[in-house]
Amino acid sequence: MLIQAKTQQHDVCSWHSDDRDSARGLASSFRSSVPSITGCISSLAPNRVPPAREQLRESRNTMTTQIKLINVITELCGTIQSAGHDDWTLGRAQARQELLQGYWEDFLSNHLALMDPDNDDPSYDRASNYALVQGQYVDATGVLYDVESRLQPEPRRPERVMPHPEAPASAQLHSRLPQINVPDFSGRREDWESFRDLFKALIHQSSHLSNVERLFYLKTLVRGDARSALDSLQLTGDNYDTAWKLLESRYENRRLLVHEHLLALRSLKPLREPSAKAIQQLIDTLSRHRDQLRTLKCPVDMWDAWFISIAASCMDLVTSQAWEADLERRMRKTALTLPPGKAITWLHSPTSTL
């Protein structure tokens, strides 16, 4: 019995010893496999890029996309403007307008991103690129508007049971009137009043136009400093009132308007040789500035001597001598007085003399 018990104890100890050896082997093999597992995990982890480098990469990608967009918009605008009269259909015009509008919105989005000081890239010329693309976009959009208006079928007129008595006469009169074109505004203050009144009558107060159409016409009709003032405004209906108030605040300054008219009168160039046509143009210029100064509440009827002095200084020597002699003869017949406010009328004498 004692021998059997010892044998069993020896077997149990051997079994525990074998288990410990197996456990040590498993632990050793697990520790040896840990570096390889860690390496696998590190290989699966994404490479982390420093924020500055990632931002620079995004800026370069945006600039690359912007340059491609500029080329695409330039090519599309060129295609639109060079298309012949018979190349258009209403569907083609509308499709190209939607395509151009999408490109323009993408261009604006990228442009705003590149305007961020953090993404400043000297290779992207912000001002010239924006002015170039906006000018092409506005011109091409104008062509598309004209094509669509030409190809758009006229809406059927509803039958009126009780027409207003004055409506037929008014409609008939309107159909006989010639189309009035608004001249471009040069950006000079001396030309603002005539442009303002005509634009307000035909476009600003028209009930048939939306604000986005009014802004489109406004941006296409202004030049010089006026156009530069509106370049930063996007072509949206909400921006029309802002654009119009911006021009009014810049050009509705009575003191500066008077100054510009007087400066223009003092800057008239003298005529080099006798010419009835040139004299008539001089008289028309004097009349235009005088009338606009009168609108600005200036006492121009008391400035006859000044207008005559300006006219005389602009005439060539031969015309001036002939006109002075004729003017002196006329004034003798009228008690040596010049009727107030009639200086421009009396200036017509050199044209008849020539």
C-alpha cells in the first residue's frame, strides 16, 4: 500500500510538472509573437500627416482645381460667344446656361477658399483671375439671355371680357415706340445724372424684371470706377439694392457733381481750325453742362459772361474774330445787353458765320 501511494504521488507530481512546462512554453511563444502582432497593428494604422502639410496639400489641390475651372469657363464662354445665329435652340441655350452657372458657383467657392489668409499662395493672382472670369461669365450670360428671349415662345394673351378703355390705345402706342437702349455709364460724375434717370425709367422701375436681371443689366452697363465698385458683388437678387445704393452714395454728391461739371467746362480743348461741325459740338457740350448745372440748382442764368468766355477761348483765331464782330453787331441792336440765360443761344452765331 505504501509503495502504491508513493507511486500515485510521483505520478501526480509528474503531471503537475508537465503542466508547468507546457504553460511556460505557451507563455514563451506568446511573448515571442507579441512584436509581430504589434508590427501588424502599426502597419495597419494610417500615416499621420502634420496639420500644416495637410493644409498646404489641400490648398494646392484647390488651386489646381481652380486653374482647371478657369480654363473650362474660358473655353465655354468662347464657345457661347462664337456660336452662330442658327446654332442655337432653346434647349441648348438653357443647358449651357445651367452648365455655366454650375462652373461659376464652383469657381466662387474655390476663390473664397483661396482668399483665406491661411491658404495664401502667391502663384494665384486673385484680382486678375476673378475679374477675367467674371467678365467672361457676364458677357456669356448676356448672350444666353438674348438667345433665350429670342427663342422663347410668346405667351398666349388671355382674353379680356371687360378691357380698360385706355388699355388698347396704350398698347398700340407702346407697339409703335422704338426700342430705347440705355447708354453705358462711363464712371464719370458728369455723366451720372443722364444715366441714372434713363436706367431708373427703363430698368430700375420696370415691373417685368427681377432683381437679378436688374443687377445683370446694371453690371453690364457701367464702366471705369463704377464697374470696379460692383465687381465684388455676386450676381444675386439680394445684391441689387446694395449695388444701386452703392452707386448712389458714390455719385449722388451735389458738391462733387457741380465740381465735375465746372472742371469739364474748364478742360475743354481749343479748336485747331475753323469747322462748323466742331463749333456745333462745342455748343452742344456747353448746353449739356449748363442744363445739368441748372438741375443741380446752380444760377447758370447769371453766368452768361462766363459761358461766352469759355466758348471764345475754345475757338480758333479766325472763328473767334468773326464771332466777336458778329456778336458786337448784334448787341448794338439790342441796347448793348445780352438777355439773361441766352448765352448759349447767342453762341450759335459762329456756326451760321462758318
